[in-house]
Amino acid sequence: MTIDKKKLPSRHVSVGPERAPHRSYYYAMGLQESDIEKPFVGVVSTWNEAAPCNIALMRQAQSVKKGVSESNGTPREFCTITVTDGIAMGHQGMKSSLVSREVIADSTELTVRGHCYDALVGLAGCDKSLPGLMMAMCRLNVPSVFMYGGSILPGKYKGKDVTVVDVFEAVGKYSSGNVTEEELKELECVACPSAGACGGQFTANTMACVSEAIGLALPYSSGAPAPYEDRDRYAYESGKQIMNLIKDNIKPRDIVTRKSLENAATIVAATGGSTNAGLHLPAIAHECGIKFNLDDVVEIFKKTPYLADLKPGGQYVAKDVYEAGGVPIIIKTLFDGGFIHGDCLTVTGKTIEENLKSVEFNKNQKVIRPHDKPLSPTGGVVGLKGNLAPDGAIVKVAGMGKLKFTGKAKCFDCEEDAFECVKNNNYNEGEVFVIRYEGPKGGPGMREMLSTTAAIYGQGMGDKVALITDGRFSGATRGFCVGHISPEAAVCGPIALIQDGDEISLDAGNGSINLKVSEEELAIRKKNWKERKTDFNSGTLWKYSQTVGSAVFGAVTHPGAEKETHVYSDI
């Protein structure tokens, strides 16, 4: 296949006498004239040595490059950053996590723009790297294929599958005297036995499912665990397929539409996925100029059956989904039930429905229920609104026994204070932890609260207290934990006005979250409220705090496609 470069971005760095200096650089890297004449395909990964989530990505990138080269393209590999949540969790480092999503998207954009690449294959491992690369693809709108680096294998402890969440919860058990230091050590040494992202239906695996449902990844590509050789095969095929997309001029904004975003929200709900999808789907939509906010996401959640018996609320992990038939069997049963738009284009060049023609739902497995025999009739994630969160909030209900909670507020202005309280068992059954000033602007950075929520669960108090925050939760969080409360405390949202002992009422059944304090009293408190200063008055976190918007709209930091006057791919 020969592709004329006259209309491709790489013509600006490779075609004509005036680009002789540019070509000399390519010769310096061992390229031949024939290589320079081919389309340039950026192969970006979030490889690093921060954690197992990303460690296998460089290996897979080599297979992508082989697929590109054998299909008459010239691959150009580069890396961007990742902040790995498991390492960043429970301390100030978590403020960097959500910010890294924007840096990943921005740095990918700058690399592609600066070097005039014609297409993009992106490989991601940990949580924010998946939406970060998908955002960059939609922003640049060059032909793109996304590929997940794969999940970690489950560990084994006392004959049971375990994940890193079991270690986080064991910290709570240790603080309560329910496990010994030796037992905690034994668990930490076996919980994470391989490369790959966290194995439960946490944010990484949630967004991996999204990548297939939204149409940016090849079918089945998100399923195989990171150590499996199958990953290299999917990487190779992704490299080959990007050349077909260049030839056919199929771009991300042809694929990411209102309907495909609805498909993405559907698979999040059906799999009991991470609440972080409520941030990432609006952010991806924003890059395409599509209005799709938290309200739109939760409307899909309300009418989607919960089908996947996955951790943290269920029994199984991502490896089990792969062995049961992969993400396509989830999409298949949802399509059969009328929950999926089948006419959405995908990176195969075919529609979702066409991709499903050879897929049969596997009835000989227990991981995924058919659409007509769900674990529950509505999705595993629920939106809440009320006088405490006028713009919205979100809670993961997958695996929860009770959907209502009323209790007295116990207020903290940062996560560290809340964790210290939990560690010292300085709280009572029936209380509602309020962790505020952890929103996108107020944190800054909108931290996850897994260390605190896991410790509570480990102490056996997971169903006896609730927790609300303007920050976020890991997809691994379980229990009555409400996040993304908007407006956030930093802009004097109602969460800033709560006082210890105030009664808070939560109802995930009817989607309500209310503070039982009179409007008159709240008005007095608001009048006396003073803006809270942070320690982040320079650098990246300061820049983020100056530009970031509400969590309801995805915590985005720029105007998006709606304000575009040109798209990179059209230069």
C-alpha cells in the first residue's frame, strides 16, 4: 500500500528541497530515503519504571512498530509521563494524578504537532494514562488506535485470589489488631505477581473496556493480561490497522460521537466500573466538541443493567473476563438487549454491529451475566443531586448491600487528617466522613481517597459509616463513598459549609444527597466563609488550579473543540 504524503502533516518535515535539513536528521537516525517517503506514525507509550502498570508497554510498542513497518509506514516511538495511582495514593503525591491526565494529553499533542506525525498509536497502563491518550487522539484528530497494556495477574494468599486492594484493606485490619504485621508482610509480598495494571474493575480496566466500546481500540485488545504473549499480537495488529485508517482517512472524531460516548457509559455501568469514568468521558467528549457531562453519563447509568461480577464489589478480575470471552461478549449481550448503538464506526473500519457478527455470548462462564439475567437491573454507578451537591456527585453501588444512609457529619479539610482519624479508630458507627478542599481547584488536583476508604473497610466499618468528598475515589473503593461533589469547597460549594454534627442524608436509590440544615443557616455560614489558601502557589499544580473547571464537565483545562478554528490533522 502506497500513500501519497501531499496531504499529510509529515509533508512539512519531509517533502521538498526546503526540507533537506529536516531529512538529514532522519538519515542520522538510520532511516533510508524510502522510509522518509512513507507516512510517519507516532507510537506513544506511557512506559516507565514507576509501577507494574507501565513496565510492559515498551515491549508492546516494539510489536506496534513492526506492524506499522510491515504495512508501509514509518513508526516514530516516544514516551510520555504517567503518575501511577497505587504509588501516589495516601499522600501529597496523589495531587499529581489527575493533573497527569492533562500533561499526558498536552505532551502527546505537542510531540505530534512539533514533528508533524500523520497518525498515532497509543499504549497506556495506569488509570489517567488511558483517558489522557484518548483525549490527545481526539484533540489532534489524526488516524489513531488505542491499546491498553493489560492487567496484572491476581496474587494468591491463603488459597484465594488477591489484589492490591486487599493490601490497602489489610492496613485497616492491622490498625484494628485483626492481622499481624507478619501477615500484612506476607500479603504485600504476593498481591502483585506480574506486570500490568490493577486487576479489578478499577479505573484502568474500566477505561480499557471503554476503549473498545467507544471504538478506539481493536476488539479483544484490552483483555489479555500484560504478561501474555497475546498482547504482542494485538499490538502488531494495531500497528497494521493504523495504516488502513490513514488510507481510508478515518479519524477519531468520526468514531467518537454522542452515540459512542453513550456506549462507553453503558459498559462502565454494566461492569460496575470506576466513578472516575464520570470525569473521563466528559473530558474525551470535550475534545470533540460534544456536550456530554456528568448528568448525561448518569442518565445512561440509570437504565443499564449491571452484568459483571468483578472486584471490588464482586468476585472476579480482568483475567477472568478475558478467559470468559473478553470485552466483546459484554458488548454483545448489551447489544442484544438494546443497550448499545450498533451503528457506531470503530477503528476496524466497521461498525460495532459488524464487529459483533462473529461474537457469541459464552454461557459457560460465571463472570458476565446475560442482559436479561443481571446482577441488578440498573448500573453499578449512580449519580446523586441535592442541596449538598446541586451540580451533582457520583457513587459506586456495585456490591453495596444498602443504598440509604443518614448520619452526623465528621468534617476534615484534607485526606491526611481523615486517615489519621481512621488509623486511630477515633470515629463512631453512623457517622459521615466529610473530606473537602480536595476538589480539582481546591486540592489542587482532586485526590483519590483509597487509603482512607480501604482502611475503614479493613476495620469492618465499611457498611457502618459513609464518606463524601469533593475529591475522587479509586475504582477500587467500596462502601457508601460519594465523590465529585460539585460545586467544590474551594468555590464555596455547600460542602464547604458543613459543620461537625450536621445531619447528612444519602439515597443512591432515588439519587439524592442532602444536608439537613436550613437555607437561612447556610446563608449565614456562607457569609462568614473565607477562601482557603493552599501550599501550591507556583509550578504545575498552581497552573492547573488556575485553569481547571468543574468535575461535572470533566475537570478540563482548556476550551475544547467548541472554540477551535483549526484542527491539527488539517494543517
